[in-house]
Amino acid sequence: MTEDELNEIEHRLNQATQGPWKAYIEDRDHESGSSFIMTGPENQRGEDIGLYGATIADYDFIANARQDIPRLLKAIRELKAK
């Protein structure tokens, strides 16, 4: 990946709602309501994200991407620097 591509990914990341994000799945993580992704730190929660037609795996993937992508960008840049 080029540095421009990495910068584009980082820009999209920085425009997204603040993390961390956590998937809350009905009947797995709570008992009533629908599944959603909770955004932001405990003391500064953002808007919840609801997905239509998403599987449990989709919720988990999308929620974890908010934390995974910064780590992947860092690892890629460290490897490229070597």
C-alpha cells in the first residue's frame, strides 16, 4: 500500500465517530431491544449505530474495526519504515 492509500484510510478513520465501539447483540449481550453498536468512551458516549440486515458477525466486525484499523495502520507503517 502506498502512503497516500494509508492516509486515505486514516482520514476516513478520523472522520468516523469516536471509539471505542462495542457491539451489543440482543440475547447475547442484553435481553431487550435490538442489536446495536455503542460508540465512544463510557463518559462521552456517542450515538448508537443500528444496522439493518446485519449478522452477528457483521456487528462484531464493524464494531471491532474501529479499534483494529488504527493498530493495523501503525503496524503497516512500522513495517514499511524498516
